[in-house]
Amino acid sequence: MSIEQFSVRGRLADTGEGITADELQLAARNHGMPLEGLRYDVTPPGLHYVLVHYDIPATNAATWSLTVDGCVEQPLSFSLTHLRAMGRRTVRVTLECAGNGRAALQPRPISQPWLNEAVGTAEWTGVLLSDLLRAAGIRADAVDVVFTGADHGVERGVEQDYQRGLSVTEAIDSGAIVAWEMNGQPLPPQHGYPLRLVVPGWYGMASVKWLRSIELIDHEFTGFQNAVAYRIRKTADDPGEPVTRIEPRALLIPPGFPDFMSRHRFVAAGTVTLHGRAWSGWAPIERVELSVDAGVSWHPAKMDAVGNDELAWRSFSYDWDATPGEHVLTVRAADASGREQPIEAEWNRGGFANNTAQRITVLVT
Ligand SMILES: Nc1nc2c(c(=O)[nH]1)N[C@H]1C(S)=C(S)[C@@H](COP(=O)(O)O)O[C@H]1N2
Ligand SMILES: [Mo]
């Protein structure tokens, strides 16, 4: 039997099929941010969501090298010490996995079964990618920039290093940074130690961890993670549209206290101030609306001031006059580009970018 045959293909869950052992295995390795983690402006590192396709590779900062080559005037190789001498900037960025919301889709695409929690905000410190590219000299024939991580695996029969491409324009205009610190500390192993790319505003798949190579190529990159995975498609043979920037989403810190198993909430009647965060990779968040009657009527949330970092989440609150009985809270955000969260999910085969409005069932006692 060959590697290709041994590898498992993506599929959709059958009607009524529960979470499979394969999904459980992924969910036990990768983890989301518990939603009470929304209370922090910057997510403490252990609470930030984690997604790793293959294994966390064994890496060594002392011997690490990052190469920049291909369509450049001067191929370069950087040690961590060299990179630190190139500059130092810190950006606060909300990262979200493109698969966030996947497990709620019907039929369910079998993959990492995220509900709502594949998100986190960190302060990433490193050097601007554009400074590295300019140091090497971008040749006129450069089209795409290919980022390669040190991790290796098989996906739907294709053996590969984790690799993603961006156009030269996206690589520069996104303000991407090559980071060695998260929240002022060396990157934790699961977040890319010793070096990763962070592409502000883009779904997480673009932010290649354990970054070892940056190659400029003279054609469009057609690697697996760009051309096969991370496409919005309705059918298996549809070439689809690439997954790029983060769609708007608002999430509430679930109020009161939870039932252990169902996560249904309990709060005492009276004024309950609901708090949450909203973000979008396309444009600043403009408004957040809440419904406390399962989407029948909507009320504007009070938006807190915008911070300095446009691509970090924005906090909001709403004073809810909680009356006894069962209530369904719903929250939705809209950004300045006119994008608004849907109330009903828009399905796609990979389960990407499902930013359907969050619903929380609360029993007021
Ligand atoms: N080398 C490498 N980079 C990677 C991945 C990976 O599996 N390997 N996963 C990507 C995906 S799909 C996401 S959502 C983010 C997750 O980043 P985090 O674990 O730091 O939150 O990393 C991205 N970068
Ligand atoms: Mo992801």
C-alpha cells in the first residue's frame, strides 16, 4: 500500500452522523479559546486557539535559518540574530481559523470540528516581511511569494511541507511580519517557535509557522494549501474561490454560569451586562447588534473605543433586562466594507468562513 492510498480523504458526514473518531482526534490536539477568554484584550498564550495540520516540529532557535531566494537580486539567509538586527515592531492581531464554525454546518465537512472558538488576539513582534523582501531585492518577474514551514505530512494523499503562497502585492500591502515573539515572549512551540509569519486580517492558514523559507516565484503558486485546500466550493469538482481575509464575527462572553455538558447558561433576573468582541479582516467593525428573542428584534450594542490596531478585535457591551424564562441570545457584527454576519449558515464543502451569528441559550431564574 502507498502513502497516497493510506491517507484519508475529506468527506461530508452522513445525515445524523455524530462526531467521528478522526474528528475527535483532531479536536483533542487542536484547541479553541474558551469563550470567557474574550474578556482579555490580548489573549494569554495558553488560551489562544491552536491549529496544527501535522506535528509540531522539533526546532532549534540557535541553529535556525530563514532563506529568502528565487526571483530576488540577492538570495539571503538569516539567523535569528540577523533578523533581530533588521528591526523590531509589534502588532496586535486577531487570528481566526478559516474552519471556525465548520461543525455547525449541515452536512458537516469532516475535519477539525470547530464551533465558534478558533480565535485569539496576540501581540506579535518581529520584522516587516516587506523589509526582508526589499533587503533581498524583489525582481520585476516576481509574481508570488511562497512560505514554507518545517512541518511535514500527508493530506488527501499528497505528501508535503506546509506551504502557502501570497501575491507579492498581498505580501507587502498586508503588513505581514516575520515574528519571533508572541505577547513579549519567544513563540511557544505550538505557535511556531522560533519563527512564523503573521498576516494581519487573513484567516490563520496564511500565517505559516516554523517558517524556514521564503521563495519568490515567477508564476502563480499552485501548492496544495492554496489550490486544493482553502477554497470555497459547493461541489467536489468546483475549482472554487480562494479563502483570504477574515469575515466579520461578534462573540459574546457567555453570561452567568454553565451546565457542564450542554453549556446552557443560567443567570439571575435583572440587568445583565453582556460583553463581547467583534472583528473583521476586511474593514473596521462598524456595529454590533443583539437580539434577546431569538432574532425577532435587534438592538445596537455599545461599542468601545477602537484601539490602535485596526485588525484586532473591538469590545462591545449591552445591558440586557433579563426576565425569568428561557431566552436565546443572538449577536451579529457588520464592518465598514458592508459585510454583515448571516443568521443562517451559507454552506460550502470545506466548511470555511462560516461566520453565522452566535446563539446562546440562557435560562433566567
Ligand atoms: N507550518 C504551519 N503553519 C501553519 C499551520 C500548520 O499546520 N503548519 N496551520 C495554519 C492554520 S490552518 C492556522 S488557523 C494557524 C493557527 O495559528 P495558531 O495555532 O498560532 O493559532 O496557523 C497556520 N500556520
Ligand atoms: Mo486554520
